[in-house]
Amino acid sequence: MTVALVTGSQKGLGFAIATRLGKEKGMKVVLSGRDSSKLEESRKRLSAQGIEAGAVELDVASLSSIKSAIEDIEKQYGRLDVLVNNAGINPSQGTSESSYLTVNPSTFNDTIQT
């Protein structure tokens, strides 16, 4: 079975992508995000739909977290076939810089680099 990791998939667009990969493509889906309790809730939601799903805690802005996630996936699944880089940050959310049309270059770069 094909193993797919979707970053930032404990909710929103990432969760929707993971759901479609599991339902429509029959992939084993590995959810990832920074909140382990939310990840487990999301994993259970996928499992309830008959989707084979796992979860790994992952902060894409942290090299040590990335390395740990790689080790966990390798241990649990032996391989990774598909990677969907969905995770990102919006450090200016809820501020006057919340529009990407007016955000300062430093904030924009921080967002893109995740």
C-alpha cells in the first residue's frame, strides 16, 4: 500500500487532502502537525471513515522535529511514497499585516520558509 505524509493535516485543507488520498486513492495516510491530541482526534476521524491512518508529531520549522518524524515514519511504515507539503504559518494572522498584499518582507519570508 502507498504511504502518504501530509504536513499540517490535523485540520483544514491538509485534513481534506489526507481524506481524499485515503478514500479516493486507497493510500495509507500519515497525518502530521504540532498538537498530538488534535492529531489523534483527526486520525480517529479518518479511521472511522475506513481510512488507514497514522499520525506523527511534526513542526516543519524545526530540523530536529523533521528528523524525528522521518525516523518515526521509517520505523512504522518502512518507507514514504508520497509527500504533500501543506504546512505553513501565518505569523501575522489577526494583526494589521494579515493581508499578504501589505505584509512586510521579513514576515513574508518567514512564512514561505516553512
